[in-house]
Amino acid sequence: MYEFVNFYLIPGLVLGSIYALGAIGVSMLFSILRFAHFAHGDMMTLAAYLALPVVVGLGLHPLAGAAAAALMTSVVALGIDKVGYQPVRARPTIVSAMVSLGIALMIRSAIQVGYGVKTQSYTTGQITPPLRFDWLIVQERHIWIIASSMVLMLAVHLLLSRTRAGKAMRAMSDSAELAQLTGIPTERVVRLTWVVGASLAAVAGVFAAWDTFLQTMLGWFLLLPIFAATILGGIGRPYGAMIGGLVIGLAEELSTYPWLGTEPLISPGYKTGVAFAIMVAILIFRPHGLFKGRVF
């Protein structure tokens, strides 16, 4: 039990929290704009690099870096939407998806030119020892990541269920045409969706870099599990994305536990394949996901 909780369950919850934040943004963008945002992972990477001077240069806490990165990434996302997505919004969704692939490559290239390709870290100087509660050992950053993710998920729930803006987003998710006919300012809803999605992506990117290290392919490597979480929860269902992210994160980490002996059930190097397997199985046997999302 000691080894299972400390080295598999807690890391699974941390990874699942990061996936959940990213998946909520993907799900919300899909439900409003009707296309898969393949640049989402690279926006996470961009945010992680934008937080670097705040955390390392100014010596502030990574949560402060995440807040600053969320603000800056939201501005970038609004600019990308204005220049890249708005001109093709009336065209078939495949066009927007292909544009997002191009934007992903441009963001990654800009990061590599501006920051270089060397691996970097938020941790400088002495490493903080883990906290011990009897047999439970947990890194302080893991407590911050899990707690902050839960707070943000609650904030998304309150936004969607208790505010006029959230109700407008839900109405537009059901039918953009009907929402426009009823007087809902659809462009304003689109901008709000970008701000929320980019902010969540930014926090997820900073958390991922904080938990591991910072490199230019960070978000791209997270994109497949995030899409798997989105599909598992139901495409266009933010609440499903929350559950889907936690399930995928736990599944990846627990798949490496030695369930049948002393060796890992699956080599840690292949645990991302677990997310891919779950995604394929859901697409085959339950394409609408756990929360009955959209099926195309």
C-alpha cells in the first residue's frame, strides 16, 4: 500500500489533473467552434515558457507564473483567433483543424527560436524535500497542482452553471444559429471561450513543466492523452473532460504498477500507449463517450 499510494496513485492524480485542465479547454473549444484544436498542446508549451521569467527570473512561486502565463496566453489566443480562425470560421471544420496544425507548428518554431531547444527547469538551487505524514510521502508541488486543479474545475462548473455568460456558452454549444437568433452575442461568447480555454491550457502547461521539466515538445507529447480524455468524457462535454482526464492519468500511472509480480505490468516508456488504447476502444465501442458527447 505504501508504494502503491506514494509512487503510483498520487502521481496518477497529478497527471490526471493536468490532463483534465487541458481536456476541458479542448472540449469547450470544440463545443463552441466545432473543430479539434490541434494547437492546444503547443499553447500549453508557450504558456510554460512565458512563465519561465516570472518563476526563475523574478523568483516567484509557479502559481504566480501560471497566473501570468494564463493572462498572456489568453491575449495570444485572441490574436490567433482573429488572424487565423475567424477568416475560415464559415468554412468546413476540417479547414479550421488544418489551420490549427499550422498554428501549432508556428508556435513551436517561435518557441525554439526565442528560447532555444535546451531543457530547462523551474527549480533552481536546493530541491525542496517531500512532505512526510507517517507512511505517506508527497511532494509539495503535487499538493499545489491537485488542489489548484480542483479549484479551477469548480470555477469552470460555477461559470457554466451560475453565470449568464456560462448559460450563453451552453446555448451556443447546443446550437450557434439558435443562440444568435435569440440575441446572444456569439462573437463575445467565442472570445470568452478562447480566454477560458487558453487560461486552462496555460495552467496545465505550467503544472506539467513544474512537475517534470520544460522543453519545446512538452505540450505536443501531452496532446494525445488530452484528446483521449476529451473523447472518453464525451466530445463537447466539459464535465466529462474533467472525469476523462483523471481516468486517463490514473490509467497511465497504474498500468506501470507490478500487478502480476515484481515487474511493471507495462513499461513506463509505453504508458502513453494506454491513453491511445483507451481512446481507440471508446471510439469503437462507445463513440459518444461517458457523458454522451457529440458523434460525427
